[in-house]
Amino acid sequence: MEKWLETLLVLLLLIDIYALGISRLAALVKLMALQGLVLALLPWTIEPVHTMHCVILSLGVLIIKVILIPAFVYRAIAKVKIKREI
């Protein structure tokens, strides 16, 4: 179980480092959604017994960070009509 926790934490760190080098906004939003997915998996590796708290925390992260925030950002990009990023 600890092996999975360390693997997910290293993956989070690599995602953050990679995000520093991305200049395209759409790619960054997708990467942050991936980060949210990894964050949603963390409680499952930390808790030895999966409680309702673990389920609620994971679902909350999935709904907010993986679905809602990227949807709002993509909607804002389309509304502002951003074609190119720096």
C-alpha cells in the first residue's frame, strides 16, 4: 500500500514540474484535471479501511477538480475566443 502512495506522490510532483513548462492553456487544463484524478486516488492509498469519508472526499475531488473546474475554464476560453497562448 505504501508503494502506491509513494508512486502517486511522485506522479503528482512530475505533473507539477511538467505544468511549469506548458505554454498552451488547454493542455494545462487537461494536465490539472489529471492531477485531480491522481489526488482523488490518494485517499484510497492512505486509508487502510475505506470509509464513507474516503468515498466522499474522492468523489468531491473528482467532481470539482476533474469535471467542474476544467469545464468552466474551457467555457471561458471559448467565450473569450482565445486562439493562441504565450
